[in-house]
Amino acid sequence: MDKVMYGVVHGRSIDLADDPGVADGQQVRVVITGLPEKHAAGDGIRRSAGGWAEYPEMDAIMEQVHQDRQRERRTQEVP
């Protein structure tokens, strides 16, 4: 009998979401496939922003990028 089940690993134990439907003490073969972690929207950018924490010039650089983009938009709008 093959059955797909989901659970959570706690050390060397796996807490299954449902009853596996096998007798207590019965040997089974377990194939573990990790599932991707669920993250809230914006978590990726918040985690990646930490890499710039020790780079104090970053605010000035980002401000310059913003100003350059504003200048480009004004130039494109003028016929």
C-alpha cells in the first residue's frame, strides 16, 4: 500500500497530519521530500535588504537612482 501523507519533523520524529492506517509497530518505508517554506509577501526583499545594513552609502546611491529615473521620465515626456 502506497500513501502520501504530510507531517512535521521534530528531531528524529515525524508528527503526521493524519492517521497512517497501519498497525502500531509495523515496519514502513519512508521517503521524505521537503516542501518549500511558505513566506508572507515581501519577506524575500526584507531578508535580502539585510545585506546592505553595513553599507551606509546605500541611501545616497538609491536617492541618486531615484533622481536619475525622475530625470529620464521628464526627458521622455517632452516632445
